[in-house]
Amino acid sequence: MENITTKVEIADHTGHTTALLTQRETIDLVSDNERWVFAGGQMIEPEELAEADWSTVGTVRVMPRIVFG
């Protein structure tokens, strides 16, 4: 299971990058809680990635949190 990858789209101020990442790599990427995470078209908490079935999770989208004020 550790070697299963999924497409992760990572957005930032320059556009976005697409990568094939393992579950552990994706969790490490979003562990700072400074990003919004979407899986299956739904916004999820980063902690939920640890419980996701990586073989069926589909595309994960990661983007910076938008701060208003």
C-alpha cells in the first residue's frame, strides 16, 4: 500500500504543479495546516488523508489557505 500513488495538484502563486505522490508524501505536504485540501471534489481536513483509501481517493488538490481581512 505504501507505494500506491495518486495525482496531487499543488497550487501556489505561480500556478500549479501536478505530481504523483504516495499517501505519506501527501500527508507530509499538508501537515503544516496552511493549505486547503480537496479530495473527491470535497474540502477535507488534512488529517482525513491518513484514513483515506489511497487506491480510490482520486485526484487530491492542495491550495494555499485564503486569508480575508
